[in-house]
Amino acid sequence: MESVSSDKSSLRVVTNGAVIFFLGKGVSNATQFLLQLLLTRTVGAASFGVYSYAMTILSVVGVFARLGVTESIMRFVPEFEDDKKAQGRYVTIAFCTSIVGSLLASLILFHQADNISAYTLDNPVFADVLRIFAILLPFQVLTQAIYNTFRAFEDAKYQIFIRDVLVPILNILSIGIALFLGATIIGASAAVAFAGLLAAVISLVLLAQKINIDINVNTDRNEIYTYYNFSVPLTLTAAGSLLYTNVDRLMVGYFLGDVEVGIYAISIGLATATGLALTGINQLFPPIASKLHTQGERKELNNVFQTVTRWSFTICLLPAVLLYVYRFEVLALFGPEFTAGSLVLSLFVVAQVTRSAVGPSGYMLMMSGHQYVVLFNRWFLGVSNVVANYILIIRYGFIGAAIASALTLAVVNLFRLIEIWLLEGYNPYTPKVIKPIAAGLVAYSLSMLVRTGLSSNGLSGIVLIIFGCVIGAIVYTAIIFSLGIDNKDRKIYNELKG
């Protein structure tokens, strides 16, 4: 009875975090969508490509600047929950490391902007945008460290507020004002840097007010070794991850041009939104998985793993189906040239469904002490992705990049699934997963018929998207309910409702 109660408690923590995540992500996605519409409609696909490519470079540099602070805080905060002094020392190490790392990375990026531009887009405007983003980098890393500290303390609301409400709203307000005053993409980038400064200051104030951390620089050699023994492999792991998450965008910019980068970025961004369920679950799952693994609660951990995997797949499937069916209409909102990314969008939608279908398998490996396996996975598949992108981009352009990266993403998720089963004996699947598959197949078939019918009656653009998505959502939800709701799901829903 105690195990069932504990299982319910763990699921409730994950679910609460995911629900809060979706509320915040609703604001974040809306502002991000408006921001992209604003930029593409105001400065065009080419300038948006410059902005997007600079953001990609910033994210790559940011991985090395953070030096594993995100995962390290999530690991050591729950592990030393009963020893506040040790907990404070590990948080201190994490913040000091990320601050120093981000400042060094910022200086390097600022001074190498011209060289990076020469080897990629070869655009003087791009070099200026990179320098502006180099100034943004330390503020961005500090903000990320702060909101992940809230995440590690299982205080999701402040993490979500900072990352998904505060930062996006400051960005769109700053860029909107800059564009209204007649700014080019350089002025818009400067506005983003200013918004980053404001976000860092506000986040720091919130952290000081809401979480009591025993800051202590008196760390011993063993603690420093333990921290870096965990964080350095994860930094290398993240670097390997970049090879299959960002190398396609980098190589599209290198081999093609700024317009192609812009189209590719919009297509990936839309597809990524379909995987928000798993991303939301991952906000609270890692510290809980670490705690359950440390306590030896294997049965509870597997139950939580199975449940959240089914949830992520079920929630992902509906937007994935609808986005695929109405892909041309959605892409056309950003401008007629963006419909060229329809196949890219389709491939990444399939990749996101695959990712959601295996659940938080990567975090299961990481939090059960297999960080070197994760490191191997990402580097092996990352190098494969570089080779595949090179071969296919030369032959098929950005469609080739999408084929290579979507296939790599599917393979890495299959690897994770097999490894967590072989190494720990965990299996995320139960027969209940058949329900969303059946609902998805029916919803897809009916949505295609509805799209054809609505189009033949003169509906197009945003009106067609709204009507079609509402009908598709009703059909999918009705089928899920008609097949029966699991008792565990109903209990969690009643707990949240209560």
C-alpha cells in the first residue's frame, strides 16, 4: 500500500510540473510564434535566417559555457536534500563554473565573429549580430542556471515563469519596440540582448527571495572532483548531442544560404512544438528519477516511467497529426517562400513522435548512473549525423539535412530504449499504448477528409487551420475517452482537480 501511495505521489509531482510547464509553454509558444511572424513579415526570410543562424551559434557556444550546470544542479540538489551545507556547496560550484565559463566563451565568440561569418554565411551583418549575442551570452547562462535551480528544488512555477513567460515576453516587447522604431535585424538583436540583461536581473532577485541556499565556497577537493566528474562528461555529452541537434542547421548555413536557414528554422521550430509533452514531463522527471534510483525504489520508478511515456506519446500524437495535415497552410502564414519547407516539417514531425514514444529514456540512463553510455550514444550518433548531413545536403539541399537529422533522432531514441532495458531492466511500454495509436490513425484519416471538404467549400489560410484543428481535436479526444480512461490517469486527474 505504501508503494502505491509513493508511486502516486511521484506521478503527481511529475504531472504538476508538466501541467505548469504547459501553461508557461502556452505563453512561450504564442510569443515565439508571434515573434517569428513579426520578424519574417518585417525583415524577410534572409534577415530572419541571419538571426536564426546566430541563435544557433549562440546555443552551441552556450553548451560549453554552462559546463553541465543544468544536469549537475538537478543531480546534486536532490541527492543532498538532507545535507543543506553540502547542497549549498555544490550549487556554489555550479554557479561559479557557469559564470566563469560564460564570460570566457563570450570573449571568444565576440573576437571570432568575423571568422565564423567568413566560414558560414559570409555576411557582415551576421558578424555584427554574433557580437551582440556574445554580449547576451553571460546573462543567458546565468538565467538558465537560476531557473534550473528552481527546477532542481522541484519548484516548477518559478522555473516556468522565468523561462517561458518572463524571457519570451521581454524578447517580443523589446523586438517589437525596436522594429516599430525602424530598426533592422541588428537593432532587433540588440533588443534581445537588452531583454536578456533584464531577465537575468529579475531572475536573480527571485532566486534570492524564494530559495534558501546555503552559499559556501569552502568546498573540499573530493566535492570538486565529484562535481566535475559528473559535469565534464555531461558537457562532452551535450557537445555530442549538438552534432545531431544543431549540426544540420550549421551545415545548411555553411553549404546553402540565409534564406534556406530561415525556412529550415521555421520548419524545425513548428515540428518541435509537437513534442512539448515529453519536454514538460522532463522538467520534473530527472530529480525524481535520481531520488527513486538512489533509494532503490525500482518498481515505483518503472511504473512512473511507463505512465509518463504513455502520456507523452498520447499528447504528442494529436498536434503531430494536425500539423502534418495542415502543414502547407501553417507554413504559408510566415510567407509564401516558407512552404518550401513542407517536407522538412513532415520529417521532423515523425522524428518528434518517435522521441515522445520512448519517453524520458535518456534521463533514465543519466539519472541511474550511466552518463558515459549517454556520452557514447550522442557522440557516435552525432558523428554519424555529420557524415549523413554532408552527403545528403550536397545531393538534396536542406531536404537532405532533414532526412539525415530526423533519421539520426529516431536511431538515438531506439538506442536509449534498448540500453535502459539491457542495463537496468526498465520497459516503458504496456498494452495501454494501443489506445492512442488507434485514435491517431482514425483522427488522421478523418482530418484528411475534413481538409479536402473544407478546402472545396472555399476555406483557406488561418480559417481552414482553426476549423480543421478543432474538428480533429474533438475526434481524437472522443476516441481516447470511448476506449476508456485508465484508473491511474483518472486518479491523477482527480488529484490535480482537487
